[in-house]
Amino acid sequence: MSPAEAEAQQRRWRELVDERLPAAAAAHPDWPVSQNHCFARILLDNACGGPWRESVAPPAWANMPPERLDLALSLGEAVLEGRQDLAALNHRSLLWRRKRRAPPPPESLQGEDFSLRRWRLSDDEPFAALCADPEVMRFFPAPKTVRESQVEARALARRFDEDGFGPWVVEAPEGFCGFVGCWRPARPLPLGPLIGQEIGLVEIGWRLAWPAWGRGFAVRGARLALADVFSRCALNEVVAYTAEVNVPSLRVMQRLGMSEVGGFDHPGLPEGHPLRPHRLYRLAATDFLAGGGAGGAGLE
């Protein structure tokens, strides 16, 4: 990003939090905040995946990495357009700052020959190896560096404190195998035309080391995680999405009993990128609970 582009981005940010959002608050008495510094806190925290001062020096508008400030901007625009729930974003920010409490999740969920458990610092090394594996990451834009994997691991672990649920570590007899579980999308996605809403969405996903493929961990682990969020957390629905070319994950969604909704272009990828076309699936709690989470064995 050129200096001129960075300056324009920062100017859009100041206009958003100092003028546009406070002005819109007058017409939204249901919004939890109305002051510019509160809007900034909420958007910056959600763009950073935690209290923004933990990773960015003040002033945030000048020191935030451009891609993070772009995410904060997109969240703010989505709030103004009614595609993001400001109260939910504020709730997450306050949870991160220890101002609210989430429903306590269990420490683990037990499967037949594996378990789902909370994250540990000792998971950093095997998770970094997983995220650096080109075969595992073939449906991502690129493998991750050790530092990027560590940041992601912290963000994934923090989800349990934010929402009361999150992506669980898959633990087999040989140790760490990856993760599977539910979380709230960090980036606004153009899903409204497909499912009629973009607020309050929860997605389910997985990422497993290749030695764990073919053992059904994705499907069986997802069933455990779904049973937890649908019962303990009383969620009504979850969605899942992936690149159209990611056939293994599409099969997992189908074996979970999820219904295909349609396709969309992922806003985080440029036009023409082979991974940009995505397919969206959804699963209602009533359907899952009524069917007992029936499905076949997964490939991953």
C-alpha cells in the first residue's frame, strides 16, 4: 500500500468512527454504544481478535497493519448496512477485556478413539508444522509461517473465552492431530442473499494433519462439537463454507447432514483467484438433534 493509499484508508477510518457511526447511533437506540471511542474499541478489537492494544501501539489508526484496519473498516460498514450485529461485536470485545462472562465450556469432549480438548501452549509446535504443510494447506492461499501459526493458535484458543465455544484440539493416541469446532466469522461475508441473514452466524470448520486423514476425525469430531453447541449453548444453526475445489471438506459437510445453500465469492481473495469461488452449507439444530448427527465416516 502506497503512502497516499494508507492516508486515504486512515481518513476513511476517522470519518467512520468520528462521524458516520455516531450519527447513525441516533437512529439506533438499540445499539449498545454511541460514542466514537466505543465504536473504535469494538471494531479494532474484533479486527485484532482481542484487545487491540495487545498487538498495536496507539494511535491505532496510524499503527494498525493496513489489512487489519481494512477489516475494521469492513466491520463498521457492515454495521451501518445492518449486516453485522453491533451488540454481538461489543459483547466479544467486552469478553476479551474481561468485562463479561461466557458460558463455561467443558475442558474436553470424549470420542470413541479420540478426544476434543482445549488448547495448550505445547500445541504450538505441531500446529505450526500442520500449517506449514503444503498438502494440508493446499486449499488456503498459502502455508503459514511459525509466527502466523502461533498468532492463529492464540486466537483459536481465545474463542472459548469469547463465546463459550470454539475450535477444539483433536487429540488421538499419538497426540495433536489438528482442530475441529465452531466459531463466529471474523470477516463479514456476503451470505445474506443465500440464507437471509449475516448477523449472528456461527460456522463449523476443521484442519487436520495428513497422518490423521481417513480416520473420520473431521466428521466424528464435528458431531461432538455440534452436539455441544446445539445443547449447552442453545445455538439454532451453524454454517460451513469452503472453496469449490475443496472436495474433501465438501464431503465432510454432506456427511454431517448439512444442506448446500449456494455459492459466493470470498471477499478476502481477489477476482480470478482459483480459491475465490466458495460453496455454502447450513445445518439446523433441530435437524441435527432429530437425526442424532447421523452420517458416514469422513475422509480427513
